[in-house]
Amino acid sequence: MIDIKDLNNSKPYNLFSSFYKVAIKNNQNPVNAISISSLDAHKLEVDSRYVNLKCINNDEWIFFSNYNSPKAMQFKSHDQIAALIYWNKANIQIRIKAKIKKSDFSFSNKVFKSRDNLKNALAISSRQSELISSYQEVENNFNKIASQKTKINVRPDYWGGYSFVPYYFEFWEGHESRVNKRTCYTFNNGIWDENYLQP
């Protein structure tokens, strides 16, 4: 599930909300998986990965990650991303373009304190995407942190939220006839321009 608070009342967000409800009704699982594509401006390489979209606050979309990971370095070198959601149970695809930045640290602190101890142990123990000698090293690092008797609630500097505010949406509605519907919205001068695309 995505924690949605005070969702923006503009047309693309209302459409997103309606499709999200359809996906939930049709038991989409997972429903919060979102692909994030980024550019390494130094290598001129594009990369993609799935993350868990945790929340949407008004128009701000937020997920959490390691700030030393390859994607973090890519966001730093080029702050424009593309995001993709596909809900097969509803036959809906949502494409997004946005600028990305680190979330407010106080918000990341609050989320970290509210999380399960084992999730926090993993966030602390993982040096995301670094080369290792074996999987055993991952398990050993995790077990060492997880074995602590006290509540793990101090967020490490290298873990936190990423926030992005979309400036482009495209909603693809799949039809049995293959005459699929594509509606796009582009944010220009404070207004969402609505257009339709050929299937």
C-alpha cells in the first residue's frame, strides 16, 4: 500500500487516485512497486530499478534508499528521472517525469524511528550495491546489527528519503481491442495541459 496524504486535487492526481483504487480492488500485489530510471551524467549511462513507493504527500512522491548507492550518485549528477508504474490487474501503465531531491531529514528521521527493528538493521548493515566476497557477508553484517537488544531508531546519515514532484504524467489504459487510451498531462506555468496520444 502507498500512504497517501492530502493528495493534490489536480486532474492527473485525481486520475491516479481512481486507477489506484481500481488496482487495490483487483488485488494488485505489489501495488507500490515503481521503476525509477536515472542518468549517470558522467558515464552517459541510463539505469533503472524498482523501488517501493512509500508515500505521496500532496504532490510529493517519496521512497527511501541508501544515499551512497549508485542511484544516489546518478541523482546527484543529473536530478531528472523517469518513473514507471504498471498495474497488470487493472491493465494500467503510468509514466512520470520529475526532478528528484533528498527528502527533508526530519521526515526521514521520523520514518526511520517508526520502522520495524529488522528493517532498520538491514538499512544500517547494507552497503548497497558494493561488491562482496559472498552472500554470507551480507547475512553476517545483518545478523550483527539485528542481534542488538535495544531499539534501533537512530537513522544513519547514509539512509533516507528521496522526493520527486512530477511535471509530466502519461496514463495508458489497455483495452482488449488494442485500441488503447493514452492521456498525458504536462505542467506548464502552474497549469496541467491535457492531451491525448495515439495508441
